Amino acid sequence: MNTIISIKDFRQSLAAVADAVMNKKEIYTVMRRSRPAFVVKPFEEDEENMDEPGWKTAIDFTSGGKKRGISAEKLYKAMKKFEKKYG
């Protein structure tokens, strides 16, 4: 269910809105000056929805094993390669 709420009402009832979004899976469209400002919706935890549309993972730092981090040179090369590929 999509509920439209003013930004003033959103500020005043933030806890209640958060509960409704988390527990009842409701969606809120927050209006500012009679225009949609943003949408509050439940967080989806599956892998496909982790990246926002239009964003791509450039470098994944989570798979480092026992070795932590990478050198600045390796990071720079990876950034240049990404820039050439995606502009």
C-alpha cells in the first residue's frame, strides 16, 4: 500500500512510519511543497537489490582472505580500467 504523507507529518511521526514500513511492508511517498520528495520503502536483502539501478560494483573489497587491503597502485590501475570500460 502506498501512503502519501507531508514532510511535516513524516518528521512528527517518524517512528510510526518506520514501524509501518518494517512490519507491515508499507510504502510512503513523502511530499514537499506539493511535490514528491522521496519514497520510504522496506529494505530488500536479496543480492540483486543491493545495488541501486544505474550503479555497478567497481571493486569488491570484501574478498581479501587473510590479506587485508590492496596497494594504492593496484587500486589506481583498477580505477583506470573501470573508467576505460564504463566511461
